[in-house]
Amino acid sequence: MKIVITGTTQGIGKAIALKFLQLGHNVIGIDKQPSSITDKNYTHYKADVFSDVLPEICDVEILVNNAGEQDGGRDIDVNLKGAIKVTEKYAVQPKIKSVVFIASASARSGAEFPEYVASKGGLVAYMKNVALRIAKYSATCNSLSPGGVITPLNDHVMNDPSLWQQIMDETPLKKWATAEEIAEWTYFVTVINKSMTAEDILIDNGEYANARFIW
């Protein structure tokens, strides 16, 4: 299948691209940075998702909206408006089979940087709008909301013993997800799943459910 993935140069996006490539799909990556992926079935476009100049790609079957920024001053532009631009350009057409948005656990909890939280919360709401509009093509549309994920973006807290201990104290399973695990979830909701749509899946090792009972 023809897969378009945004934000493929590192972390979750790169792991998702490699997952689909390993299974023989044709993957097209869009990122403002150059890519290190060399697979013959991979095509890379250097572009900013918020730009009005996106590559012309026809008949996209699966769209993965992953590109994002965290507290960099462009959170709403990149995470929300950029995902809208990409989705409206590539997904609302008869060949589409599935769309997934990589949102965030903070879309539910509100526990992160203000514009980041707003961008991810908006993404979940927009996902439901897209699900309704592409249902006529028998296509699914969902979002994944990871909590902590082991990626270079989170080195700041992962490499600080004090901060890491505080995070683990709030996390029942005492770990974070790997980028490869989020890639597995992405493959499941876009390829294996045929009936779930307009849903947000929380993948946070139980952090959101951690209600401390003091007696």
C-alpha cells in the first residue's frame, strides 16, 4: 500500500516508517529535515507540514500524521494546523483506507505546555471530524495518545535521575513505551483494524488512571 507519514527523521515517525517498510509497503516521508532511511521503497520529501507547498502525492491509502513540535513556539501551527493541511490534501479521497493522528496523553490530562496541550486536544477533535467525512470511503480514522515515549525528544527528563524517579512514581507500570511499540499500534489501527473509527487510544502505562487514595 501507499503510506504517507509525516515527521519521519527520528523517534516515533521513523519507527513507524521502518515498520511499514519491513512489511513491504511503499512509504513516503515528509519532514523538514533530511532522512537517513535508505530502503528502496522509501521516498523522502523535505517540507514543512505547515507550508502551503506540500508535495503532490496521489492515491494515498494510509496517512500517518506524526510531525510535531513541543513548546517550540509553533506547536499549534505544526501539530494542529499542519496536520489539517496534510489531511485535507491527501486523505479526503476515494483511495484512502485509514488515517491516524499521533496525539498525546496530555490531550486528556492537560498536564503539559499550554500550546502543546491545546494543539493535541484539537487534533483529537479534528480526528473525529475526519472520521465522519471519510467513512463514505469505508475508511477508518483514529488517534493514538502516547504518554511518555523513549525518544531523543525526552532526553531531558530521561537522563535526570530525580525527574525520572518522579515520573516513575506516577506511572503504575514503571516504564515508558518505545517508539517501536507505538509503531506496532499504528500498524494495527491502520491496517488490521477495520471497524474501530473516531476513537482515541491512550497508551500511557497507566499514568492517567493513577488516582492516589489517601486514608
